[in-house]
Amino acid sequence: MPISACVIQRLEKSASDSPATLVPASELHPDSDALDSLVTRLTDAYHGKAKRWGRLNEHTVAVSDVAQDAVGASYAAVDEPPADDTPPWDDAAAEPTGPVATSSRFPAEFKAYLQDERDLQTLAASLGEAIKKLVDDHLPTGGHLILADQRQGETRHLFLALVHHRDGFVIGEDGRVAITGQVNHSQMSLAFRLNLTQWQEGGPSSQYLSLLADRGARKLADDLQALLGASEGVDPKSETRTLLKAFSDYVEREDMAEETSREKTDALIDYAQDQASRGEAMTLDELSALVDDDKPRAFYEHIRNADYGLSPEIPPDKRTLNQFRRFTGRAEGVSISFDSHLLGNSIEYDEERDRLIIKKLPNKLKEQLQGG
């Protein structure tokens, strides 16, 4: 994705008990193939990691109303994260926390940048000063803070990542081996990606903000969420799982042939994985058209009529997608096909007796058996 502008700053932290200091950039990073390659690798790595999705809180203070020394107010008090993978802002079992980070100034700062009232270098410095406290609270060392404005076609993203270094080896022209520092582009401590175009277009269902949410760093993710003023997110794992359940129900209802069912499953998974690799959400409209070419709205209406509670835009969860597949088999006039997530629930496999136990028969099959 082409880079319109990029700022790289340094957050210095020599020891875990020493405070971090920000070394701001004196200018935008000049365009180069090396910069393009680094940011591309970082975004590719980011797309493959666990993330939270949501949107910026609309009820935030204006940029002019927040003093620079009040940065910590936006994330000073954050509830402990839940025990499972459900994002804190969408956990039905958690204690209600109310609006998230209403004092965060960054939604207003992002809007000022979007409206050309603030340049990227100033925005980067403001983010860097705020993120210093996250580094002090959660990380033993500092690193380089990369903020890039990326554009592809008519879509514009703001991508931020805190990266660290590792030792690497190089063989010089004299044939001698030397140790050199290099950016570890496959790992980052914190990161977020804001779809500026989707945010600007608006819409209550838009999940245009994602942030890194590694399993071992939930409190850091909580604090970054609060710092940004993010709220109203969805759980990618739960939404993806529900979508696949809706698809399985639709295949059963339509009584699709085995080959057709396999083709539609492959089309759905390919689309979802492609969206995941690009860091984009799936949309029910596009999915519905893929599932049934002849009736492009049929799957969409099935979801709405059955009240699965799905959002119109679903951030794909790659792990859940990879676990979804269909078991099929045919022998001696018997053809069996079912989705893998049914195994252990409505279908049990008795390996010792070499048999399948189906607890809930499809309605059409039951009608045929009762009529026979």
C-alpha cells in the first residue's frame, strides 16, 4: 500500500524501572523503497495477529480543550480484562463500564489531521508523548514508533506500530562476520490501524479501527483502547463463528448438493481469508452474493430472518476460519457431509465402534424417513 507520509520517532527506555523519553522526528521520513518494504512487512504481520475491532468514541473533547500534560487522563483507569477472548467493550458478562475514554483527545486530533488542520509530524509527536506512559507501565524497553499515512485507491489508513530491534549477522566485503541491529518486523508491542476513509463516511455499523490484542498483553491493549477513545467493538472470534453457523444452517435449509456445498464453502472461506490478509472486514452483502449467485440476497435475508445478531460488517478471525471445514464421505449408497464444528455437539464419532451418532436429524431427512 503506497505511503503518503511517514514519521519515525524513538522511545528510549534503558531499563524496566527507568522512565521512557521520546526523541521526536525532526522531519518526515523521505520516500524510499526500504521504507515501503518495512511498512508493508509490518502491516502484513499486523493483519496476521489477534486484534480488537471497534470505532472511535464520538463524544470526545476538542483538541484545544485538552492540555498536553493531561495525556494520562485518557487511560488512567481501565477495568481488568475478562478471562476469555471477548473484547472488554463487548463482553456481556462483564460489569458495565460505560463510555470508553470520553476524555481522550485523539479522535479530535485524528479529525484535525484528516481535515488538514494538523500535520502528521505534530500528530506523531502527540501520540508519542501519550504512548510513553504505556511503555512505562507495560514494557521493559523502548523502540521505534512508526506512524504512516497509507493510501490505496480511494481508501486511506493511518497505521501506527511500536517496533523493537534484535541482533542480526552480516558478512562484510572482507568476509568477516559482524553483529548488527535490525528491526524485528514480525513482532510489535502495540499497534493500531484506523481506516480514515470509512470513519469519514460514517455509518453506525462501521468497524473502522483495529488494535493489536495479543493474549499476553491484554492490559496494554485495554490502555491503548482507552488512550485512543475506542468503543463499541465486536468480537471477531464470536462473530466469525456465528457467521459460519449461519452458513451451515443455510446449506442445510437449501438442501444443497455435496459438490455445491463444497464450492460455496470454499468461496466463503477464500473471501474471508482474503479480507483478513488485507485487514478488512467482511460484509454480509458481499458474502450473500458469493453464497448464492442466483439469489444474491437469499443468505442475507436468512441471517436477518433467523436473528443471528450479526453485524453488517464482520472482522474475520483467521484461527476460526482455519478450523472450519466439512467432513465428507461416500460408500455403498451412503453419502455423508457435515461441518467440522458439529463434531462433538450434534454429531459424535465413536471410534471404537466405528460409527457416527447424529443427535439432530435434518428436517427433510426426518420427513422422508417418517413418510417411508
